Amino acid sequence: MSPTTRPARTGGRIRSEDARAAVLSAAAELVETQGYGPLTVEGIAAHAQVAKSTIYRWWKTKAAIVLEAFGGAVATRMPQPDTGSAATDLTEFLRELYRVVEHPGRVNALCGLMAEAQLDPVFAAQFRQWVQSRRAVVADILRRGMDRGELTADLDVDHAVDLVFGPFWYRLLVGHASLRPADARAHVLGLMQGMAIEAP
């Protein structure tokens, strides 16, 4: 072997990254098929073909695993629209958000994660960080609308974001009314009126 030739790298960081990806993939798949409640770290480990100790090296709880797996999938699936119209952007975002009801496993996961966040202060901080990443997408939509003069200049953006997500979470958790993607535009028009946004 010449001084400049090195053997192919095996194990170490590459192997760890493969194992981590396998755990996240297993968690995402199992929560879709089993729901959040029945899911266990043991089940995730078996499905990913890794040891439980490998999982606990990175995550302390089932909730933390599911949040990372679910959060990554959501970031991939959910749009970050920028069409030049706040109303159109919000409609596209809400339509995709409401489509979660087409996947009972995802609904179950969201409800389970919300419940865990009420009981575990450490996980609650992680959950809020993820929620904030989703809120930031809507806040950007609203701020662009303000810059274009579609929304009033003194709009309370944080409160407006609450108005966008509030009905989603309330209906998801309480179940008193349905979430339907087809209703997204009507809901946006109602929001626009409430926030003094000029309808397109």
C-alpha cells in the first residue's frame, strides 16, 4: 500500500448514521401503521434491527424519536409557498395541513406528542421548538403579505399565526368538528376578514 493510499472506511460515524436513519425510518413507518400509543422503543429497535442501547444513545424517550421522525417527514411534505399572494399561500398551506386527517396514524402521532408535551417538561421544550418551526412558515407568509400591502401594517403576526393553527389543533384534539382540505380556502377567507386582509 502506498503512503497516500488509505483503506476504505468502515464502521464508526458512517455506521452510526446508517443506524440513526434506520431508527427514524422504522419509527415513521410504525407510527403510521400502529399509531402512537402501542409504539415502543423495543418495537422500533426490532424493526430497525438495532440494539435498544443504540437508540438510547441519541434519544431518551419514544416521544423524542417520533418527533424527529415525524418532524422530518412533515418538513418534506408540507409546502412553503410563495406565490405572490398571502391568500393563495395560506390556502395551499392549510390544504396540506388538513390532509393529515387522511392518515389516521399521523393524527394519532400528533395527538400523542401533544399529550406527552403536557406531561414531560424536557420533551415539551423539544415539541415547542418543532411547533415554532411550523409557525415560522406561516409567519413568513403573513409578513410577505404585509410587505405587499395585502395585510395591515400593524398586524399582530404572532396572534395571526395562532388564528391559523388554532382551529387545526382544536379540531384535531377535541374532535368536535371535521378537518377537510376542501374547506381550506373558506377558512382562509374567514381569516382574511378577521385580520382585515383584502380578499383577492
